[in-house]
Amino acid sequence: MGSIAFDTIHAPSGTAECVLGGSVNFFSVAASLFSPVQVVGVVGEDYPKKHLEYLASRSIDINGISVQKGKTFHWRGSYEKNLNEAETLSTCLNVFENFNPVLSEEQAAAEYVFLANIDPVLQLRVLDQVKNPRLVACDTMNFWIRGKREELLRTLKRVDVLCVNEGEAYLLADQGSGARSITQAAEVIRKMGPKILVIKRGEYGANLYTDAGIFVAPAHPVRTVIDPTGAGDSFAGAFMGYLAKAGADRKMADEDLPQWDSLLRNAVVTGCVLSSFTVEDFSLHRLMKLEYAELMERRKAHIAMMAI
């Protein structure tokens, strides 16, 4: 569950006007390489029907996408100063402003749930409707950490996995904790609820923190980065899709952690590899051409690169 948007991107590689974006798009296209996906979101009347049809062709259930009178959410951002983090230039919520997610019985029975980076109040509304998931993961951002911290903390108490970038991790761990390293910040955050913490570090890869220890996965080297937008959401899609495809036998519990640790490490590596495709073009253009065999070939090369 998350946003479906039009993006306007300004980057050193050029500008892309009003291209497809939003967490639902990036996550679902990535996850669909591994597992069927159900999505929940809202679009306006201006949203292209052909893209909804494309999502459906990827074993993505679009019944949870509501088409409402008005315009689709539009985000404008710039990477001119920093390719690792976008500067938001403008946000037009449009139909997304009054979005109230209501799950169908089938959606409420989902075994793997991902709450993308949106208002934690909406994340909690979805959690209140989900019945008995094996794994719940969520994302967030600086805006919610600063503006709706208490609501976000209530969400974190109810999720298994939190995925955030490095800057967000430091901000979330603040409030007098005195965290001076990313490892200290991770310790503070895991006490808030999530047993599993993934800190995305852009061109430096991702760190995984669990009771079993710390795992560090490098980013896959990309010769030319065109557009980093959606890299985090596609990472999450691959991460969750991989776990769903691997099919853990039961809901996560303390006694299951050794079994989950190997799956989680592999899921992080897969997320790093898949996001390396996302940044090779604007919008979803590269992901829409990506085949499972090509992803696995790069993943194999990536693991060989990590070996000693």
C-alpha cells in the first residue's frame, strides 16, 4: 500500500517531465518478478489506463487501485546536488490527499504486507484491517519522522521490518539517544519495535540488523546513474518478493530467526541488485524491460564480487 504518482525529475543526466512514479509502481513491478502482488492505492482520471493494464499483465492485482475524480498525485524533485537523496521541489497530493485505504477480504488475508512511505496514520489503518500476516514491513521518511513521530512510533511497534535510508535512521534515532554511528542508531531503532532493520545507503549498498547480527551488502556497481527515483521502493519490492517466493513456513517468531536470517540476507542482496537496474533509466523504463533471468545473472555476478 502506498502512492501512485506522476514524477517530474531534474537530474544531472537530464529532466523527465510527468513520468510514472510512486511507491506502488516501483514496488509492485519489482516484486512481481518473484510473486503475485496485490496493490492498494488511488489515482486520478488523468492516469493512463494502459499502465493499469500493464500492471495487471505482470500478475499484479489492481482491484485495490481506486480511480477518483481529479488529478493524480504529482511529485517534483531534483538530484542536482546529491544523487543519494532527492530535494523535493513541490508536492501536489491531489486525489491522494483524502485517500482512505479499505482492504478487501483477500487483501486483508495477505501473508506479506508492505506499507510504503506514506502517512503513518494510513499505515495504521491498514494494519488494523490485516488479519494474520507472516511478515509486515514498512518504510517512512523525514517528513513523517519530524511531523508525526508519535503516530509513526505506534506503527513501528506493530511491524517486523523497517526499511529506511541512512539519514532517516539518524533522524529517527535522535531525541537524546546520542547515537554517533549508524550501528548505534540501529540499536536505538530496533528497540522501537522492528526485529529487523534495513538501512539503505544508496551507492554504498544496504545494512541488515537482526538478533543474529549485522550483514552488510554492497551496491552493485553501475557505470552511469540516470535517475535514483524509486530505487528504495524497488529494493523493497525485491526484498519482500524474494521472501514471499522463498515461502517461510510460518509467522515470524523468536525461534524462527535462524531460519529467517539466511533468507533475509539473500533478500537484501537481491534488493541491492534489482535497484541497480532501476537507476539506469528514468521512471520505470528499465524495470519494465527487466526479465527474471537477467536479474539472476547480475545477482550471480554480484555474489561473486562479494566472495573472498
